[in-house]
Amino acid sequence: MKKPNTPSAPPSADNGFSYNRPYFEELVDTALAHAKKLGASDAGAEASEGCGLSVSVRKGELENVERNRDKSLGVTVYLGKRRGNASTSDFSRAAIEQTVQAAHDIARFTAADPFAGLPNARDVAPPSKQRTDLDLFHPWSINSEQAAQLAMACEAAALQTDKRISNSEGAGVSAQQSHFFSAHTRGFRGGYASSRHSLSVSPIAGKGNGMQRDAWYSSMRNADDLASPEAIGRYAAERAMSRLNARKIATTECPVLFESPLAAGLLGSFVQAISGGALYRKSSFLLDSLGQQVLPKHIDILEDPFLKRGKGSSPFDEEGVKVKARQVVEAGRIQGYFLGSYSARKLGMKTTGNAGGSHNLSLTSRLTRADDNLDAMLQKLGTGLFVTELMGSGVNYVTGDYSRGASGFWVEKGRIAYPVQEITIAGNMKAMLKGIVAVGADSYNYGAKTVGSILINRMKVAGS
């Protein structure tokens, strides 16, 4: 007879996983029971498993086939305000007890932190309130041969688009899935499975010193939602060709239009500036900005953890805290930060259910019309710079100073005049955020963020 809280033999699985949820529940309960036996005041544990396939091709030849499979049991033990963490990939009872013991020993010799601890029980998402209809798990039963054929079709479409597409950095297919179960002694129990699949290609246009590279991809929870390999290949090729004969421009100040994928990066910088870690460390240019007007009145930012198949969707945050849809920015004013339990305590505030990050953010403008596509946004730009690529990570989050290498297109009277490269754009994030004059209807989803192209009224452009 199996001892209480002893993990049973690993069950077989027919969905690509080696373990099922009941087995993970047993692992986690075994870890929590042992932590309690050792005298922990609180404890948490999470069992997880991930697996997938990645295939890459180049110039019609198979380059790499990688299969990944990993598993882990992570344990956190609290002795009052002292905390210890340990993990193992061995699911035997002896290994679990050793891991709990290691976390316990680390906690014993760690300095007390008055803000450490699990979330308050009242903030935890009970199983009855956890959303189960988010549609996040769509395993893709594709083998390496099929994946290679898909990647080759994508690359072939790029190479056949035009004679100026002279080479390729390759194409790739990735099919990934994972699941977990987590619990802690403040009453949380929960977990779910999710998947993420992608198809990408990077063609090269031109020859010699005039070569230009670009890329495009599609990434979805469900492989059926991916763009066709032909569409991805053709679009990536068109992007590469559009960059041929790029030139430098003279140093100037002008309006700058950020292509929608790059606009998502601007939104990401804003999120980081109002996230707990940056705020309590006082390393943010948006300190004490709650309730303040930091964007124009026409800008709203919504967070919705419950979008079906959303890349940032989840029924709870990484601590098991309840999540909810909310207005992060309304009419340009910040209505809430992004806080987990620890950062909330440091700031004397309440957790916002954002341990682990944001959930499906969308930035919109009340001025945007349905026909504000990219052509319309170029018309609004008038004469200035349309940026399609950024290099480096030049954002100083303490001061807000922003400086990035860039390439894109010079636009005159609302029409693209010629491609540009080897330039630098600079400004300050505070002024850039307040200087958003328009947001396009050409919405693009980048991870957990969705936003159209963003037009900023004025930035410095350093060229020749």
C-alpha cells in the first residue's frame, strides 16, 4: 500500500506530457507536508513539465532538429520572515525531502526580510473562482519531417518573391507546450496547461555591401491560427527588399512614427517604469505617478487576463493571487501600478495580481478611427522618420533618457521617400509618452501587449 503523500509511479499521458495533474498534486502535497514537518511557518511548491520540438532549415536544407523535455519541482520555505528556495528535477520521495530540507536550511541562514512572505489569504484565488475557459492549451502533433517541410515552404516563398532575395538566414518552426500545478499554505491550489507555437523566416536581399536582412514570424497558442508559411515568407521578403539602397540622413529633429511591433516595446518600457521592483528601488522615471497625467488624455491602457487564447492570459498570477480586468491608464492618468505581494508591501500598497508580469495589455487612442491604417499614419506623420528596427537597449529607467540605434524610412508629405540606416533616435520617455499624438488601427500583438503604430510629435535624430 502506498504511504500517504508519497508520489505514485509516473502515469502515462496521451497529450505529449509524461505526467498528469493528479501526479503533480501528489508531488506538491508531499513537499508541503515535509516542510510542515520540519517546522516551516509557511511553504509553497510548484511541479512543472515542458516539452517541444524546434526545427530550422536554411536554403532548402535541414539544419537543426531539437527536442526538449524538462521537469522541475520548486519549493519555497518560510521560517517567519526568512525565506529559502530550492528545486529538483528528481521526483523521487527522497529527492523531494532533500529539496525541502535544502530550502529549509537556506531559510535558517538567511537574514529576515520584514516584507517577505506568501500573499495574504484574502488575495488568493480560490479554485471555485479560477477561470478554466481561457483556451490556452492546443498541443500540436507535428513531427520533425512535417515541421521541416513547413519551414522550407516558408523560406521558399521568401526566396521566390523576387530575384533580389539573394540569400537566407533560414526559417524555423517551434511547437512548445507545458503544464504545472502549484500550491501554498495560504490556501492556494491551481495549475493549467498552455501551448505556444511559431513559424519564422529571415531572408536577405541584395548583394555585397548592399545586402539587407529582415524577418517576420507568426506565434499563436493554436497552430491553426498561425499565418500561412507563404504569407510569412512573402512579407518577410518584401520587408527585406524595401530596405535596399538605404542611406544616412542629416542630424535633425522631427516627428517619429514607431511601427506597431516597436510600439509594443514602448509600452513595455512604460510597464517596467510603473512595476513594483523599479518603484520600491526608486529606479523609475515615473515615481509617485499614481493618479498623475503621464500620457495624453486620448490614451487608455487596458489589462485583461481573461482573453481566450491570449498570450498573457491566466486565471491567477505567479503567487496564486486573484487577477482582474482593469484600466491601468484612463484618459492619460495612471490608475494602477503592476505589483506582486512583496513589492506591494514595500510600497505600503496592495498587490495588483501582477507577480510575474502584466496580462494582455492593450494601448488605444480615443482619436483612432477604423481606417487609420499604416498609410493613414504616414499621412499623419507628414515629413519625418518611420522607424521599423531598433538596436541596443538604451533606456535609462532612472532618468527616462532614451537613445537607440535605428533604421527605417524617411517620409515626405505622407509618402515613403527612401530607406534610412545607421541613425540614432533620442529623447526622454516622459516627453515621448506625453508626445504621443496618434495611435494606428494597425494593431499588432507582441507577447502580452497589443498596440498599433505610435506617432510621437518630436524626437532627435542623429545621422551624418
